[in-house]
Amino acid sequence: MNKRSVLSWAFYDWANSAFATTVIAGFFPIFFKDYWSKNSPVEQSTFWLGVAISSAGLIVAVLSPLLGAFSDLGSKKKVFLASFAGLGIVMTGGLYFLQAGDWQLAAIMYTLASVGFLCSNVFYDSLITTVSSSKTVDLVSSQGYGMGYIGGGILFLINVIMVQQPEWFGFSSPAEAVKWSFLSVALWWLLFSIPLFLFVKEPAPLAHLNSSEVLKFGLAEFRQSLKTIFSNKTVSLFLVAYWLYIDGVDTIIAMSVDFGKSIGIPNSDLITALLLVQFIGFPFAILFGWLGQKFGAKRTILVCIVGYLAITILGSQLDNVPVVIGGVNVSKFYLLAIGVAMVQGGIQSLSRSLFARIVPPEKSGEYFGFYNMMGKFATIIGPVLMGTVTVLSGSPRMGILSISVLFLAGGYLLWKVQIEE
């Protein structure tokens, strides 16, 4: 294992995780409503924000397998990665220039930035097979997620301070600080992507083809892979299991702030919880990579799923009364966030490394295209399930408990996957 290649590969997670923390989870949804859509009806801004998010996910879900097939044939993973990362960086930086009322442009640019972010991950994930072996893939994958947690967390912390104390940075208002935060994400993403392009090598192409031939044979490979994947019991069963339990993971990520607000958690506590997840997630992602390498990725993922089951049960009992630890009042929401941080990085990184073990390395781009497609189709069942149960029961606590069904079903199917085959 070439340590420089591994570190350079992992630095891309450090680079683009700033988009996930500052833009997706942090400032864009709030700024879209409060600044770009300030004079528009709330229903309209909510609708178009939903359209932007759904459009990005749908585009990526459709493109991922095709792009993976094309990149494998010509050994062009880094070219594709650079193209989509460039799209994401330019669109994210462009948000800085938009003025109040430009909600249409903001929605379009956010959609394109998200497509760039998500599609670049298809090729980033597939490159793991070039920087690791079957013995090291669990640890390498966890290093990537660990770097993402700490890198995204550092810039998010800086951006939060910028918005809360804009005068420290010479900004005239929090709104100006938010716009500069978007620009800082673009620069961060660009700067820390450079090591991957310099020091991570690609394998030789499967064939020397021109662009039209790559397109022709890529489509043929895609159709063949559909047959191969769904006739392979191990791969197809894993993908279905992954779709179910990662739907639960992504639902908790996507709905945690809304859940916290529903039960009266203050905004300051919600922001602090997001930061806790980033910084505590880093060492636990590394720890679970080591555990996966020692005890097996499948077994360790099942431990993470049990952890998520405990989180959904504890979340259903959550209230806004603090607990006293060492004479200090601590929000129970913080404790729940710590629990999420302990298992989130592990389940994400080990799922990627386990899938890397069961796919042919020479077709990693193509197979990871399907893997990312399943990931993008996640959060289809979970939010609807949680929302429906919340409405029917009149309790957001019952809504969060309903997500346990996804972890139970996904865990059961994963347990049935025979990795040795």
C-alpha cells in the first residue's frame, strides 16, 4: 500500500465534505428561504428547494451506472472526477454572486453543484480499488470518511463563527458572511482535490478506444452489467440490503434537524450537535475501519446497525430536559448526536469497502455506479415513512421510531449475504 497515494485519495473526502456540511446541511436551505426567496411565498420556496434536491438525486441516479461503465473502458476515472468536481466547485462559488430575490438561479446552481458533488463521488469511490488491497480496503475507506469528517467539520466551524461574528472577519452582515462561506467551500474543494490528481494512479485502460467507441461499448457494458449484477445473488442481495439500511441512515441525517425543532431543541443546540457529529465521527470512522479489518466488514456493519436501532429507540424517548453530567447541564440531543457520530462513519465507510471486496476491480467504476445509484435512491422510503407515522400518531417520536424498520430489514438481508461466495 502506497501511503502517499492513500492519503492523496483520502484528501478528496476532506475537500468535498465541506460542500456536504456548509452547503447541504448548514447554510443553503436556510439562506434559500431567508435571503434568495425573501419576498416569495414560503410554499413556493419550499417547493423549488425540494425540486432542486430531487432533480439532483434523480440525475445522478440515472447517470451513475453509465458514467462508471464509460470510465472503466477508457480508464478515465480522474478525467470524469475532475469534470464533475469542477462543475460543483464553479456552481458553489457562483452562489457568492447571487443577490436577494435570485431564487431561480440559486435553485439551478445548487442542483448543478449537487450533481457535480454526487457524480464526482462515483469515480472517487471506484478509485479505492487502485490505492488498496483486499487486506487494507476497510482501513483505507475509513480513512477517507475520517478525513471527510474532520475536513468538513473544520471549515464548517470556521463558517459558523463567520456567520455568528461577522465583524471579526470584516463582513458587514451575517448574509455577507454566508455568501463568503459558499466561496470558501469552492476554494477548499479545489485546493484539497489537487493531491488526488497528482499522486493517485489509474490502472491501464481495458481497451484503447476513441470517444464514440467508448460510448458504444460503454452502453453495451452497462446492459451486460445489469444482467450480471442481478444474476449475482451476493452482489444483488447486498445492494438491496444497503439500500434499506442506508435509507435509514440518510433519513436520520436529513431529518434530524427537523426532528429536533419539532420537539423544541434550540437552534444553537442543533448547530452544536452538527459540529459534534463531524469531530466525534472522525476517530470513530478510523476505529470502525480497524474493527472491520480485524473482525470482518459485514460483522462490523451489523454492529453499526444495532447501534442505529438503539438510536431510534432512544430518539423516540427524547425530551428537552437536560441531564446533569459532572455538574453541567447537557442536552440529551447532544448525547444522541454523539451516538450517531459513533456509528455513522463506520457504516458508510465499511459499506463502501465491503462492496469493493465483492466486485471485479477492472469494472469498479461501473459497479460503483450502481452502488451510488442505490445510495441516491435512498431517502425515498424513510422520510415518507417518518412523516406518515408522525401525522397518524401525532408524535414525531413515533416517527423516528418507525425508521427502525429499515434497519431491521436491511440488517436481516445483510446477514443473509454470503461474502465468501
